[in-house]
Amino acid sequence: MRKLPASLLSEFAALDPRDLPSYFGNQLFPADSPWNQNISAAPVAENSAAIIGRIMNRSGNRGIHPDFGNPITDGALYGIPVNVVDSSTPKVNVYIPPDDGYPSESDNVPVPIPAGAVIEGDGPTGPNPSSDRGDSHLLVYDKSANVLYELYNATRPGETTFPYGGTKPSNVWGAYQISFWDLNTNDFRTLGWTSADAAGLPILPGLLRPDEALPASEGGQGAITHALRVTVVQTRDDYVFPASHAASSRTDADLPRMGERFRLRPDFVIPSNWSPATRVVAQAMKDYGLIVADNGSDFYFQGTPSDQWDMDAILKLQGIKPSDFQVVDLKPTVTAVSVVSGPTAGGTAVTITGANFSGAAGNLHVSFGGVETTAFTIVSDSRIDVVTPPHSAGSVDVRVRSGSTQSDADGDPVFFGYGESTPSAADLFTFSDASSPPTTPPTSPPPTSPPPASPPPASPPPASPPPSASPPPTSPPISPPPASPPPTSPPASPPPTSPPPTSPPTSPPAHTIGHDPFALGVGPSIQFRNSDQTIAWTLTPFPDLPVSVRTASGDFNGDGTPDVVAGTGPGSASRVRVLDGKTQRELFAFAPFEAAFTGGVYVAVGDLDGDGIADLAVTPDEGGGPRVDVYSGKTFLKVAGFFGIDDPNFRGGARAALGDMNGDGADDLIVAAGFGGGPRVAGFDGKSVVANAPRKLFADFFAFEPTLRNGIFVAAGDTDGDGIADLIAGGGPGGGPRVLVFGGQQLRTNQYVPLANFFAGDVDSRGGVRVSADDLDGDGRADILTGAGSDSGSGVAAYRGKDLAAVGQPPTAFEFEAADDSADGVFVG
């Protein structure tokens, strides 16, 4: 807001009688408005230090400034006045200039402007010329209806020139913009529209008023229970709920967005010798914070002009510096559920504990594994009482989402809200006593259950993997909207590192099935190669089918030689064959899914029950659900079948891997979303899987950037020699050939420690990369074998576990071309 020129201040002596702020007991917006949200317990935003640091560097950490005053003692009408009317005040039309104003972003309604209306920038004894008024906000509050009219660049009937240029007809009111706010409801602008304020926010609810701040002995209520409005010099070209409009072309990540929320640090000690009103203002900054509403001077917060203000006392607030503030993250968090299990029929009463549950403006959603419940009560910002909905059997995340996807002014979908809670071990709820899922993945989702929406597209990859990263969210929905194509690039950064254990654990070594030889699927053929890369034998397992082959290897018959599993790619009914590694004789063959499903399968091998015999996991490719079927290596009977990724409507399939991630001597099951899904990974205890009661090893998480939508390939093996299998992720089709290895020891405590992060092959390739793990050099560590992705040639490369490092490109142990060419790349296993 602009202060009147100093040359005019001495001209004013007294304020003539006017309608100044009074709200007559009316509530400004409902209790769950973001303006009325207590944010004292909200976590600090990740970029808080960067944003505050930039403001400090720009302003010299100059104290914050009350952008209002006492017109008697100041000699100026400093602040934003409010004109209070009732239903008897006649309404007038307001002219909005078509070229200079914002008629298409205005509420073109008549406004009850009273006689003698006060405009921001006026003098204390009468109007100022339009050229001296600056923003010239005109606020009119109808106390009878509890509605608000706000005008920007307001111009009186006797004036023909707007404060910021342009002309208007005489004898009519004019303004660049009109916003109408029904304060009885949660009212917002159309997304992308401005308001009388640059952020698309109302002005009045964020103003500091004496009727709130002053103690009861001085006619106030002695408490402020809403956020305050604040300006900063620079903002980003972005907005965040509750704002709806940006006013910048800058993209710097250390700039605040319109609508950003600042909070006075909890450890700031409010001086006891400040006046009661001054302490109330400071406490409101701790409890409710400041919302960025406009570009202006740094940390100028606005209020109404009033002769009740003791400005000598209020100006003590300048002792608060920008360094005393934090930017807060208002995305909901779930820290506990009071009941952790219940029947699949639903009806279980649960108390959810966490933070940031209020302020959603009637747009809060609670879901159990993607199934929303409508039976809940928001008790406080940290508590929701809820009744579970019906749900299929299994463990699911309880998630709280503040906001929803809406259409902006251009008709584009935009998420408007604070976001959704990140899943964790603390939010798990188990539904029991329901029948198991179907034995085959349906080929199309139920028409009445669309998949959840996805985040915006990913940004291009760096030329080489970055040395550091940000933590991955742990299990958002994997299904993007059908109309949004997947991005063509891999994510920009992996999860961050945390310190590894100071000494190796004493758990037993990771169980490994099949050393040295390895199998490749190259077009329609299997290549079974020795550890020196020479071919032991080749075979076309499905000569009657025009399909590529997916492979895995492990010892099913106990003869010490890995056997080979072959699964069909897309183009025919799904088939799987298990072939003896010595003789190529068929040990077992079956059709894992219904004949109508022709999307192909993936196969994975490991010893899930620790009996020394390999077991088999089969997952559908694109068109199938994220399902895993597990077969005993002894009997070849199916022992388990379930959705490895808890999104049964997703139709991108799944990919699996097996490795001992808990050190119990039996391999565990890793499941990743297939094509079209985010890079979501789930882990299950192997022994619980073969008992058909899968139990999670760690919280689901995104291995790569959550905006990725081509799934990932996975493997598991002990690359660092600590006795625990590590998780190996490879970029999915459409992404770069990026390989990222997470420490398995740390994953068990939901820490995401990258042991390696590199590109296997041409960084410009967009076929992804297939991965497997095996001890190729006999040193007791798993090595990584990679195969080229679709339309990326037929290259195969190996990387020794001992050569992996968190930063840098490891040397190849060997590399070769498996064929002259292969349109479907190479599957390794």
C-alpha cells in the first residue's frame, strides 16, 4: 500500500466523521476459512530459509512495518478504510474501462457506495485528487447481509481520470476492478482471476482492526483470530491456496508465491513491556500468520486507519525482523490413527491425529486406500473423527486431502488447496475378513471408479544424475488422468541421503538364488549366458507366438544351476514357461491370466519361504491391474495373489523383484507400478506373502520424481555387502536409462539413502532401462545387470556392487550388444 506523500502530511488537522470499521458481530467467512486457520503447529516449508534469506538480503533485515496509522496523530489517513453500510444504502453502477481495467475478471454488480465514501489514499478531512491516491481501494461492507464489495483504482463521479491512467465518463463511479465477496460462505475468485488485490484475495478479512486488537477496557476484544495481510517486493509467477492469481513473471524458487503463509517463529519471545494491543498483534502472527496478498514493500502488513491506535505502541512491532519469520507448509499430515484395523464392511470409528486439518474451506477429504469416506467430523486442526468406508481386505494408508482439482479461467484443471498428506507407517489401517481379490487382472477398470488425478508433468532430466536430492513422497495415487500423456524425461532428483550405519549389521547374508549365469530376453529368444558373457544356449520359448520374451532365473530343481523363466510380452494370451537351465527341458508351463488379457507379463524369481528352492512371482503388463501372483517353486501351485500397489483401478500393470530386505534368510517381494503410473514402490515380507497374508516391510514411496508417469523397473540385491538386499530402480519406458539404488537397511526405517545414482547408457535415450541383480564376480555382493529399453538397441552392461557410489558414474564391469538390433530392447534376469 502507498503512504501519502510527505509534502501533504502537514496539511491535515482532524478527521471528519465517517463510517470507519465496525462489524456488528458478523463472522467474516466461516470458521473453516483459511483466513481463520490456526497455523501454530504447521511444519516449516522446505524452502523457508531460502525465501526468508532473500528478503533479508534485499531489505537488510529491516523490521516489519505497520502499514496503517492514527489520522489524528499522523495527520494522514494512513491505511485501508472500510465504508460500512446497510441494506438501505442504494446501489450504483460502476464503470470499468475496457482497455485499462479488468472487466472480464470483475463481478459486474451494482455497489452500495455511501455518500461521503472514503477511498484509500484520501486525506483525513476530505478526498484527495485521484492522482495522489495510489491504489485507491474502495471497500464497502454491508453489515445487514455480511457481504463485501472491493474496488481497485476507484474513481469518484466528479473525476474523469483514473489514478493509474485512463479516462472515464463523468457523473459515474469508476474502477479498474470489482470483487464481490459473500462472507457468509467460503467465497473464492475464479482461478486465474485477480481481485481488488493482486493475489485474488479479499482485503478486509486480513486487515488489522482496533476492535479486535485493543483490550476490552478500550473497546476491543483483546484477540485476533485470523491471518493478516502482508506485502513483499517480489513474488513468484505462481499462487497457492487461498490465492487465485499471480502477479509476476519471475520463477525463482526462493521467492514466495501469492498466498504464501508466513508465521512468527514459535521461539520468538514477545516482550512483556509491549502494550496489550501490540502483544495481541504479535501473538496473531504466531497463531494465524501473514498471507502474501500483493506486491509492495517487504513485510508491510495492513490495517484500518483509526484514532483508537496508539501508534507509538504499535510501532514497537518494528522490533520484529524478517529473520523472525518462517514460511509454513499447510499440507495435512497424519501422525496417528486411534484404531488400526476393522472389518471390510466399514463402520469402524477412528480418530485421526495430525496437523493442518482445518482451513480447507469445506473441501477436506479423508480416504482409506483411495476410498473416500463422507462420515467424518473436523474436531480441530489436529483431530478428525471418522467412520471407515467399506473396503477390500488389506492394509491401506489413511490420507487427508485439503482441496480438489478445479477448472481455472481457461478451463484447465488446477489443484486448489493445500494438498494431501504423505503416507507413512503411522497412517496404516488394515481391513480384514474380506474375500481375496480375483485371480486374473481385469483388462479394463470399473467405469464408475476413475483413477485419482496426477500431479503436473515432470521437467527435463539433467545431463547427469544430481549429487543430492529431495525426499520422495511415499505413496500418492499411481494413476494419471487418461488424457494426460506421460512425460518423456526421468525425474530431476532422487531422495536425500541420510547417514548410513556406523558398522554393518549382524543379520544373516542376503539369500540369493542363482549366481554367475544370467538370462536375457532378446526379441522372441532367450540367451542364457555364462558369467564371462559367452552364450551357454539360446532358445525360442514361444515359437508359435509373435511376442518378445521377458526373463528371470533361479534354481527351481535344486541341481545348482539356475533355471530360466520366460514370460510372454504384449500381443498374445499370457503364457509362462519354466525351463531347466542345464537341459532346457520344460519344468512347468501355465497361463497366469485370462485368455482375453494380451498385455504381456513380467516374471521375477526368488526364495520367498527360505527353503532353498526358487519361487516365482508373475505380474501383468500394461492393461492389467497392479497385481502379483506367487507360485511355489516346489509344487508350482499358486500360494498368493493380491494387488501389490493399492490402486485396483490402475491399468498399467506392475513389475516385481525379490530379495532379502529384512535379513531373515528368505527373499521379500518388491512391487512397482507399471507404465502410466508414478514410480511407486511397495515392499512385502516374503514369508507373509507365501502365507497369503502380505505384510508391508516399509511405507510405499516414490523412487523417482512423483510426476513421472512411465513406471519403473526394479531389482533387489545386496550391493553394499551389509547382509540386506538393496532396492535397485531403473527408469521406465519413455524415461532416461537412470539407475538408482536405495540402501535396504535404511528402507526398513523408511529412510531413502541412495547408494548409487547413474545413467546406464546413452543419457538421451528414452526407452528406460531394465535391471537385475546377481553376484557376477563371486565377491559376495550383488552386481547390477542392465538391459536397453524399448527402441534403444540391444545393449547389456554390468556394474560391480563394490564400484557403486552415491555420487558419480561407476565403471562398467562389461558391456556388449546382445543382438544386431532389438526393437523391444533387452530383458535381463
